[in-house]
Amino acid sequence: MKAPARAGALSAGVRAARLLAASIRDLGLRATLERLPLLLLSPLTMRRLKRRKLRESLRDGFDVAHGTDTAAVLVGRELGPSVTRGGHLVIHYETTSAAAIRMPLDGLAIDFSQYAFVDLGCGKGKPLMVAATYPFRRLIGVDISPACIRVARRNIARHGPEKIDPARVELLTLDAEDFQFPGDPLVIYLFNPFPGKVLDEVVANLERSLKEQPREAVIVYVNPHALAAITRSGLFERTPTIADRMPMAAAGTPPYELAAVFVTRPGAAGTSAPSELR
């Protein structure tokens, strides 16, 4: 039994080394040292964290109302890979309230029926299910975690009392930087799903797609920790949200549920801002 135990310890050591290397690459040495207790959580601390996050996520009553499972946090092996094929950190799964998803979408004066909704880092599919209540042309969820995609598929199938047409939804188990954007006008949703270096690659792919096939695009970035990846782009400009225009509408909203919204700049590489936002 000693040899398998040693092999298991070695494997765990290799995983820990890859995780730390990815963290240093994505966050830097100082931030990694500050996060080290979180990266190497004890089982007891992990259970406490998950219970706290679960209580926070259950407050809006979404799962009770729709018969879904979106609240529980997934971390580590529960997700699948802890590091992407490109050597980047995989962020643990947690979700936000339905109100935080709706607020930036309600501020978009666009013809939703002309747009595809793309959730990068879709997790268990809560934003997709909220977006399904808008007349988007189609809904696309992308996540690196096979476990999350399996749960998202079950959630969409069981969502009630209003059923979601599965023909509207496409779920992909994929690294976000490998995703090829469809040719539709786009609303791209992000809930702080990955480190800034991954978002740099995603934005670069999006820019290439918009230059090859000019069309309107909107980025809804909730809990935005890597804004520079978007603000550096010459194709996008920030537009005020409901919370920006009417701060009282967001009174009591936790900072991690606030969004930054960007639209394509008029004339940039042949693209245009959504007409109703110009």
C-alpha cells in the first residue's frame, strides 16, 4: 500500500506545484503569497467557505422558484481541471443573484432578438437561464469544467415553471480562449470568470472576430477585476448602467454584484455601437 500512497502524494504535489505556478503567472508572486491560504485550504476551512457562499447565493430564492441547482460552490477536483491547458488558473465556481444579472441587461436598449447571448465561464447556467427570459436569438454557455456543464444542462432541462427551449441553448466544455465567437451581434456576459491574462486572450479573439465580420457587440462584466483587458481595446467604450445613472437603484447591492458595460465604438474597424445606445 505504500507505493500507491507515495504515488498519490507525488500526484498531489505535482497538482499543487502546477496550481502555484499558474497563480504566480496570472496573479504575480505577491498576490499568490497573499492567496496561499485560499489556494491550499484545509477541508474544514473549505467547508466553512462553501457554507458561507451557499447562504449568500440562496438569498435571492432563484433555485427554490425554478427547481434548479445553482447556489452550491464548486472548487478544486469538483470542477475538474485546476489549471487550463494554457497554464492559467481555473477560478472556483460561484454565482450571483438574478437581480445582479438582470440589472445590466435591463439597461440595454437593444433589440434582443437580433443578438446572441454568450456566457463565458457559464458555470451551472444561472445567467443563461435569466437571459432566457429575454428574446435573445440564441444562448451559448462556455465553461472549462465538465461538471459545471453537466449541471447547467440539467438545470436548463428542469427549469420551471416557464420552460426553456433547449434548441435555443448551446453548452460547450471549452477553454474560454479557444472559443470562436459566432457571427451574430453579441451580448457577452462575464462574472469575473478568469484571470486578466485569460481575458486578454478572449478580448484579442473577440477583436479579430469583429474586424473580420463587423457587427455590434456588448460586454457585460459583473464584478470586474480585470477591466484593463477591455479598456485597452480600441473597439470598445464604456457605457453607463442603470446603477451608474441611478445609484439609488443599486442601493444595498454588494460591490461584487455591480457591472461594467462596454459597447463597440462607432466606426471602430467597421463596427458600430448598438443603435439604441448611440
